[in-house]
Amino acid sequence: MRGAFVVQLDKASLRAQGQFEGWVEEVDSGKQLRFHSTEELLAFLHRRMEAAREPENPTPCVQSDEHSGRSLEK
């Protein structure tokens, strides 16, 4: 299912101010990200959409470790 994403927003998100925090996962690849800003979410979506256009040269995506908050390459 190309181009399909699951997004879960934290209750702490400042929705009225357009700042979102939560998790996003690309359904097709299982790649996921713990994002702390709207910009991080949009950057992840952009990278994954670009990777879908060029499957022979996949773009690495960043995944955050839930417990440490560190970003991991996956």
C-alpha cells in the first residue's frame, strides 16, 4: 500500500498552534519515526515519498528510540 501512513498524535501536542508530536509509520515499509515537531513529521513524509519514487536507491529514514529519545538510522 504505497503512500499510506499511520500517524498517532500525543495528547501533549499543541494542535491549536500547529505543533504536533507523536509517531508516524509508513505502512508499506514499516519505517517509523517518533517526531517532536511538525517539521520532523513533514520531513519524514517527504523522505519516504521520495524513496517510493526511486526504489533502487532507498533513502535511510530516522527512527527514534522510545526509551532514550535518540535518533536511530533504520
